[in-house]
Amino acid sequence: MTEDYGLMSIDFLVGFTIFMITFIWVATLIPGLFIGLQSHTIDYDAVAYRTGVILVEDPGAVGPLVTGNQPWEIQNDKRDVARFGLAVSKETPRILDENKVNRFFCSTAFSYPEDYQKRVIFGDIPYRFNISLLAVGEDTPRTVGDVVPDNYPYGYIRRDVKIKGSSNTTIGKTMIRAHGYNNTGNVTFNEFRIVINSSHLLTGDIGEIVNPNGDAAYRINPNGDRIIINITDLDETRNKIAHPNTPNVNLSNVKFYQTHTGDSNLYAFSPVAAFENYVYVNWGTTAVKPPVDLGTDRNLSMIFEPGFFSSTDKYGVIYINLTFEIHDPTEIPDNGQQFLNNTHTRPFDYNYNHANVTQPALTDAVMEVAVW
Amino acid sequence: MAGLKDDAQWIVLMGFVVSFSLFFIAIVINQSTVIGQTTAEAVLEFPKDDIRGVRDVIIQSEFLDNAGIFKNKTNVQNDIRTLSLSRQNSVVNLSSTPPTAGNPYSSIDIHYNNGVTVYNEIWRSK
Amino acid sequence: MLMTAYIVVNSTSVYTLGDTHISDMQLEVLGNDALNLMNTAPNSTPGKSPLQTIVETDDAETFRSMFLAIVNNRAGPHRDHVQFVANVSYVDLGGSINSIVLSDSLRPLVSGEHAVRVSDWVIVEKRFPDCSAQSCSGKHAVLVEVLLWRD
């Protein structure tokens, strides 16, 4: 017998087989040890998809300390924002709110990457990302994040969306004439009233939309939208034949009142300090607050930024009373003149009437999310 | 067996151990590609847009009139059931309650089942 | 021996990038977005969505230009190249289901490219396939189905 056979006894083989089977079974429990070494590449597309869904289909969420129904984009403290989401509401996915988009891409409000990672990317691994939004008609996309890499793989998703704009109105001489916003007597203080019926705007009929599920895409929301009211051609409202000289006109006061649900009493309120300046005179670029002289051109715009009316009752009514003071120093006695005035008729209703108010428009846009 | 030279046993044994460990590592690495696959497949399999689309069209159909020879609401709802079954492989059941004197809201009972995902909802108008 | 067995068993399931279905998912999400946006009315009056008008007037040209514009739009400089074929499924007088072609992107579907199918509901005032036997009025629900692939 030679001495180099690789002989193994049967019991050794059996024992060794049982040992190996047990070893393999235990070893398959080990992959948990490899998690630290796992390749993240497979995960990037999943994270990009999830981020895309959160941004495009979710309206966002505020932190636990916020009271009332205030949306996240008007919160000043970033700790009050729990999750970003750009959709107008839960029932309107893919329709983004313009104010949320502006706030999301605002580099002074939130810093890359920590603020975004905690509020839209989520997860323990510090992913780097790039989120871009390009609206049709614009040249450059708005972006947040790093430049997308050329030479290594990244996860990617592209979503098509529409961005809902804001509403506005211009009260010019055609409208003034049509509604009769001109008084016939001579008064020094002429009052012009505007009504924003929040209850009707949020729950009333808005036209021919037959799907009540998705109507938030077309609604004006005084709580969070920007509202722009332009008043032009004010000089045309005077009686220039009876008063040929140019008088001094100033907007002496703007008063705000609201009603609460079920209660018809008027409660006055004033804008908070952050929103104090909202009047622009004669197409100026700086905002002022009343009283303000209207000069000779006599055009004024009031731009109520998102959040201006956030303290009002969502289902109440908002009244805005403008008081114009008109003096002609050459006239003695100075009994005032005709001017823009609707105390004798109904207030101007900021509602869904297309003839009076330009409704919010939807513009196409595309959003790309890249994660690596 | 005493007296047999045992050196070759060790070589064979070590060969076994090495091949087993290579086998194991190969399996572990192989499983990693499956992670991406199951994520994408889970997204494709969940009929999110199908459910949203059917729900929206059912709510729209609820506000159609049912008058005259056209019977719009009945026809549209029958179309929805038939087309869902044949083109989207899903069974859609719906029953609606129009507003009455005591209850000014309409409500729709929607059931959707595509064999894998089941969705039930009672939708009430505002 | 073990390695041979492993190689034999493993070669039956070779995983490539396409098998992970990630690109299919991205394409399906994109197609759903585009079709849904075409089915959204641009404002509250008249409240009709472009897709409704296209299906009622059988306008293949408008569908093609609108769909290709939305689906190939990118935030960067280059456009994507996604092609499609669209048809409308309806219930006819007898109660059976039929489809007619609505539009396509003028490129044939070459086998080998993964295609995904997306669909959306529209309520139209039209009797398919035509209204010769009956009047054209009366609303019906139809399903617009689009098959899309990347070229």
C-alpha cells in the first residue's frame, strides 16, 4: 500500500458535511455585517423616486408647534417646517403652488444640504442631490444642490408638473364705469370698499369644473396666495368740468375688517409688522404704507403677500376699505369732489368672475431629481 | 488506519473550506442586484395612478345628470365597470347615495380590486 | 465541483441593468405625469381638458405635438427621445370592448425596446366608433392608453 492516498473516514465526512451545512446557515445570517460596505448605487434611483413623489404629490407638513391651519411656506422659523412638499393640496398631485416653489428654492431660507436632507431626502446616509425645476417659457432652471456628476452613476427621476400662479385684478376706467364706482356728490373723504369672501372662495362654485375633487388647482386661497389689486385711471373719476384745477389726492387710510363664521359682526384687524408696507404708488418699486400721496398720475397697487391674511378666519369674509382724501386749495370753500367711491353701491367683489379678476393660471414645468 | 499519512487530507479539507467560502461570498454579492429590482418592481406593481384615475372619473360621473334618453350617469358608470375589467384587469364596484333632504352631501362607495391590491373608500362631497 | 454547480445554476439568471426594471419605472412615472397633465383643464372656464377635446374631435396631430412636447421636456439643454402609440378603448353599442388608434409618434416599435403602458380616463360626449346608427350626444367614459418607449 502506498502512503499518499487522500483517505478520509466516512464518519469524518458525515460530520464535516453536517458542520458545513450548519456553518452555511449561520453564515447567511451574517450579511448584516456587510451593511457598512454595501453599494449605495442600487439605492439612488429609489431615493430619487421617493423624493420626486414627496415634492410633486405632497403638500408638505408643518412642525408640531404650529397652531391653526397655516401652510409651511409662510412659517418664518425653519424648525416649524417638518416636510417639504410643493403640491397645492393632497387632492391635486402634480399641480405645484407658486409660493411653495419660491420658498423651497430660496437659498437664504434653507441651506444645502442639511435642511433639505432632513425635510425631503430622509434616511441616514448623507446623499448628495440636485433638484431642478424649469417652467416652460423660462430660460434657466431653478436649482438646489450640487452639480450633477458626469462620470459616475446617479439615481434620477423626472416629473412633469404644472405650476399654479396667483390671481390679480386691475380696476381701470372700464370697470369703474361699468360698476358705477363714481359718486355724484362732492365729498372730501371718498371710500372705496373691496370684499374678499374667503368662505365663498374656498367652498363656493367656481365655474364649470365638474370634478369637485381637483378644484383646489383653480381656487383663490386668501390664506396663502398672493393677491394683487391695481387701481388705475383714478383721475378719470373726477368731474373735470366742475373742478378744472388739479387737486391733491392722497390715500389717507386703509382699514381691514373680517367676519367670523356664523357671526356677522365686523372685527377690525391690522397687518403685522412684516407685512406693513403693501402699497405701491404710480408703478414705484418700493412699498409704502398709508397715508400716501398719490401725486399726479394717481395709480396705485396693493400687493398682499402670501400670509398677509393668514390670521383671518378661513370661512369668514374680509373687507378692505380705502379712504381717499381730496383737497383743492384753490377752491373756497373746499367741499370735496367726486372720486372713486362705492359707498352708494356694492363693494368690489374679488371672486371667480373672469370679467373682474384674472384667475390663477397653470403653466407647464418639468422637475428633475438626481441623487448620488 | 494508524500509520496512514494524513497530509493529503488537510489539502482536500482546505480545498473544501475555500470553495465553500467562495460559494457563500458569491451568493451574497449576487443578491445585491436584486435589491434594486424589487424596489422598482414594487413601484410598478402598485397601481397608484390606476386607482387615482378610476376614483377621479367616478367622482366626476357622480355629478352628471341622468335624465332623458341619454342617461349619462348610468352609461358612464357602466362604461367604467366594463373597461376596468377588460383593460385594467380590475374589478370596480361603486354605489352612490345622492343628497337627500336630511343629508345635503352625496357619498360614493368605491371598491377596487386588481387581484393584488384592494382599495375601498367612501367619498363624501364637501 | 461546487464552483461548477454554482456557475451552472447561476448562468440561468444573468442580471443586467434592464432586468432591474428601474428604467421601466422611470418611464411609466413620466408617461403617467404627461397623460394626467393633458387631462387637466387649464382654467376653470370652460373646464374642459385638452385631452377631452382631442378625443372628441379625433385630433391626432394635437395629441402628438402636445404629448411629445411634455414627455421629452428636460430641465437641461438636451431633449429626451421618447416615442409613443396611443389608442382609445371604448364600449360599443353591443357592450363589447374595442380600440381605435388615436395617434402615434411616427416611429415603429422595434422589438427589443422595453415599452410601458399608461392609461387615463376621459368622459367624452361622443359615441364610438361613429354615430351613424344613433345620435352623437350622450356622455361615455373611454380609456386613453399610451404605449411609450425610449428610442
